Amino acid sequence: MSLVWDLVNPEGAVSSTTLTPAPRVRSLAGKRVGLAWNGKPGGQEALEEIARLLDQSAAGVQFIRYWQAVPESVSPRELSVGTIAAMAAHRPDLVIVSQAD
């Protein structure tokens, strides 16, 4: 008796997408900075330290802590379109994301 194996790729099909990067912010002074965290250990602390350092280096920076403003944004998985829209509604000039771990 012989065995027959079907080898499959567990990663699934990959579709390539080309994106144009957003323009760089020249200065953080007066900007709204979104802080997004996926809920893994250490990420919130890293973002709080980044916020502290940025606050010292640029005047008038406002921070949107998405784990407070949009609690459903704390997720180790991909975010839903609704969650992303809720985050975008806060109108950040840029977003810093921490995956930690």
C-alpha cells in the first residue's frame, strides 16, 4: 500500500498591491499623532514613552491613544473597515503603531 500526499501552502494565495506612501510630515509641531497598539505586552508602554519624548521635542503635539478612544482597535488580528474608519474619524496627521512582544 502506498500513500499519496497533497502538499498545500498554509499561507494561502498572495495578491500583490502597490501603494503610494503618504507624504512625510516635516514637523510634528501642532500635529495630531495617533498611537495604535495591538494589545501585546509592552506595546502600550512603548507608545507612552514615544509620546513623552515627542512631547518634549515638538510644541503643541496632540496624541490620540486609540486604545482609549477606539477600544476595538486593540486587536492582534486585522482591523475591520469600521474600526479603521472610527480611527480615521479622529483625523490624525500621522499614526505610530506598536506591535510589541
